[in-house]
Amino acid sequence: MKKKEESQLINLFVVGVLMVIASFLYPMARPLRLMGVMAIVIGIVPFLYGTLSEKKRHSRAKISEIDEMKGYEFERYIVFLLLNNGYQNVSDTGEGPDQGVDVRATKEGVTYGIQCKRWKKRVGNKAVQEIHAGKDFYKLDRGIVVTNNYFTNSAKQLAKKLKIELWDRDDLMKMIEKIPISK
């Protein structure tokens, strides 16, 4: 579900809550109660269904499916993966300018910025440069570039110099193996 659709559903939910409250405060507004309850249900059910089905889909994802994800889907998958590998306060930066950080997370008091690259080719220096800049911009402790592919030798050299972690296809598959499959 896109951010705009989520926002509209949240707005519908809030309007529903307000309608229900108004129906209790003002006797003339009692007919609003049923409409308010309906608005609450319409606002929350798709959000819950989307969240639950995304979790189920992600828990069963194989590397071949990850290779076919769109960029934003891959970012959402990385959020799921981090949450299931001991990270807390995990969130994506959403659509739009992200200053080189697609996902932010915390683990054992250390803050991380993650640049996600779901690419069909090897990832080069630009991704390392982006996360390095984003890490400083958001004042994070560490930076990571994660890909479903591998990194060029040049990217590895730059990452080592800048102290940026690189998670390639093999690292990604190891993390996937740790996730329990949802039924």
C-alpha cells in the first residue's frame, strides 16, 4: 500500500472515531454512530490486511522473488528482515528524497542507516557514497548498503576506507534463513 493510500485510510479512520464520539456527545448526532463505525472498519481493515499479508509474503520470500521486487518493495522487505534479525525502531524513509538512507534502524544502542539496492548488476561506488553522506546527514552511527547482488571491487575498497558495511546476496540469504516461515 502506498503512503497516499495509507494516509487516506488513516483519515477515514479518524473521521469515523470523531463521528462515533459526536454520536455519544450530541443526541441529535446518533445516526452518525453507525456511519462512524463503518468508517472505522473501512479505514482499519485494509491496513491490517495489508500488513498481515505483507508479513506472510515476506516470511516466505526466496531470493528469486526478491530479484523481481520493485525498489520500494525491496526496501519494505529489508525493514521486515531487520525486524526479524534483532533490530529495533526500524522504519523506511518513504518515497521521495531520502538523502541516501532508505531505512533507519537501531541495534544494541547503535543507530544504522541502510541504502537498499535491488539491482540486476553489481553495485558500485555511488551507493557507498550515498550512504556515507546520508549517515552524516541523519547523524547515524553506522552505514550499510544491502543488495540482492554483489559489489564491485571499487565499492568494496571505498566502503572499507569509509567504514561502511556491505551486505551482498550471500549475506542476504543468510539473514533470510533465520526467519521463521509464517503460515
